[in-house]
Amino acid sequence: GAGVSQSPRYKVAKRGQDVALRCDPISGHVSLFWYQQALGQGPEFLTYFQNEAQLDKSGLPSDRFFAERPEGSVSTLKIQRTQQEDSAVYLCASSPREGPNYGYTFGSGTRLTVV
Amino acid sequence: EDQVTQSPEALRLQEGESSSLNCSYTVSGLRGLFWYRQDPGKGPEFLFTLYSAGEEKEKERLKATLTKKESFLHITAPKPEDSATYLCAVPKTDSWGKLQFGAGTQVVVTP
């Protein structure tokens, strides 16, 4: 497809379970971002890749969060030992070049609920 | 600290009733201000980039303007399909690539 694809769309995890969220960016897009969005709030930055290099991971809330983009295309956000406060929508965005000036294309997100 | 504040939190309009949304920001050295639209269950959709005070951008019934401290999104003669949450964002001071979003304004347009 032409857009950013995220899977699964919904994930329910038991507290303490590990989860993996997948993002397929638009083909050829250099930059890839992960954001976390709580209900009623704007997205919060988690991490940023340029090709396969993770240039910024300052927004990851704890060392339980890990992201990778090994071949510079598909990315996975992994959360270990999930906690209730991890419940949120996780959004992936991609851009054809470095920087936001041309707008980021966001996926529809993965809604994670930790019970 | 970079901050983006949007007001009002929610806005209910009759079809055809024009209004404006506000986005105020504090960031060192603005390198652009971005407006996005978000529909329920979807990711944000890019609308506009504004770079300097006095700049204006238009798209259909939407017009975005920028001053040194705030931006406005004007909705002229809205239709029900304009119902959405409108988000503004600025690049963080420490990194051009990552955006600081406001909490958004939820707009509902009734027929």
C-alpha cells in the first residue's frame, strides 16, 4: 500500500508479558519515528531512525522499551515486562528525508492495553 | 523547556459557523510550526508547515497563520467532514527531527 502500515491494530497484554509492535513505512522513506499517544493527549516522541541508525532514543520511557530497524525499512518496537502505564496508542511515522518540513506520514497506530 | 499549548480543548460548531483555534508555543529558535488533523482511530495527517511570522497557508476551508508566539487555524464555513482533532507541533530545541505536540483541539461540526 501507499501508506504506513502498523500491526497489530490492537493488542491486549497481561502485565509482565513482552510485546512487539511492527511498522512498515512507506518504501524509500529514510526517516522513521515512534510516538506514544495517551488518551486525550498529543503524541509524545519515543525514538527516531535514519535508515538503520537509531539517532535518538531519548523519549523511550525506560529500559523496558527497545526499538530496531535492522535493514532500514521495517521497524519493531518491543516492550518487555509490560506495565499498566504502558497502555497507549503507539504511532509510527515516516518521512522521505531528514526533518519534519515536508510532513510526517503516520500509520493508524497500535492500541496497547495492559491488563 | 519546549511547550505547545492549544486552546480551546474542544469546540462545537454549527455547519457554516466560522471559528479559530489557537496554538501558543515556547521554543528556542522556531524552525517551523506544523498543523496536523487526526480522525478517531487514525494517525495524524499532515496539513501545513509555517516557518516565519506573517506567513499564511490555506487548504480548502482551513487557513493557518503564524506570529512570533502563536499560530491560528481558521476554519471558514465548516462542514461536518471537518470534524476532527487538530494538533499543532514544533520541532524540539534539542533536535529538529522530533516534534513537540500540543494536546489538540477537538472540533465537532453539526449539520
